[in-house]
Amino acid sequence: TEIYIGGELTKKQGNVLHYHAIGEVGMAGKAIGQFNVKGDIDLNIPLWKDTVSVIARGEISNKLAPFYMRHYHSKHFWWDDDMDKEFRTRIEGELNIANWGTRLRAGVENIKNYTYFNQQALPTQKGGSLQVLSACFNQNFYMQFKLAKKVLSVQLGADVRYFTKYDAPAYMPATQQFYLQPEEGKVEIGGYPIVNVYANLHLKRTRFYVMMYHVNQGMSKPNYFLAPHYPIDPRVL
């Protein structure tokens, strides 16, 4: 039996300032010593005919690893591990301009007793602390115009995803988890753009939508993987 108590504080009304905070702390059983507190606040600033949102987020937690990372019995894998609690602190900031389709986010996180699957696909913990820096930039844009005496609305757009090469985690089907690649046979993935294009057409009461996925297949060396040894789909219309 695990018992937690918690609370929530939120402000959603109004156009300028909003905030949300929620937290819980364990009171009995395995829950004792565990807690999680997180919150965010956003300030919305009018700018010409647009609105700029400045968002700050924070979280602090002290939790045991999930049950199946501590205890697991199957034909191919079997473990029972007593693990220390994983302590995390994270802060993050975001700038969002809705009409421009622009979103910029950056954060820093400190993790103590990080829990992961090692090169033997078994759960383990890293002693001490590690730091994670992250940044993300999203920009949405498309072309929009009218044809056929301005009764046919046309939208043209594209979705492009790219990441640099790295030793991505391998996948273990037996546990359905990702784990560190073994040194022998290690492969890199990435360095390859995945491009999708689409057209959205609207004529009176009729809509047409056409998309081609992975349109750039065959234009460069085939290295289109999102996980080692698991290629993405080929070109699809």
C-alpha cells in the first residue's frame, strides 16, 4: 500500500498571467520519502497584432524507479534490484510567438542516481550526478493562396526533421525498452533529413489533402533510421 497527499494551485482566467503548480508527498509504504513538485507560469505580452508568451517551468522530484525496473521475471530476463531513489531538479524557459509559429525552448536538469538500461539490457543506476542541457527550436510556416477565380484555397507545406549523428540506444524487443548499444557492432544513426510535403485544398464544401512522406528517399546515402537496425518507412503517398 502506498499513500500520497498532494495539492494543486492554478490560475487559468485572464489574458496576461497564468500559473499552475501541483505537488505530492508520500506518507506510507514505499511512498515514504518520495515527492514530486512542479509548476509553470506564463506571461503574455501584446506585440503589434501578435502575442508573445514567456513561459517558465520548474520541477523537483525524489522517486523510486518504476516497479518493472526493480522487479522483472520473464523467460529471457529476470532481475530483483533494490535501487536508490532518483533525485531530479529541472528548470526550463520558453518563448512562444503564436502567429509566427515560432517556439524556442531551453532547459537544464540535474539527475542523481540516474536509472537506465546498460549494454546488457539490464537496469542499473549511475552513481553521483549528471547534468542535461537541452534546447529546441520549432518554426512552422507554409504558403497559402487562392486559384480558379479565388474560389480554390491552397496551402502548401513541408515537415523537415534532422538530428546529428550519435550512438542511439538500441531496442530490446523482449522487454520493449531501449538500452545502451554494446561496443561490438555499435552503429551511428542520424545526419539524414526526413522530409514530408503536403498540399491542402479547399473548394466550396470539398476538401482535398495530399501528403508525401519521406519525399527525399534515394537523394543521398540511405541512412534513414530512428533506432539502430530499425529503418523508417520508405516514400509513401
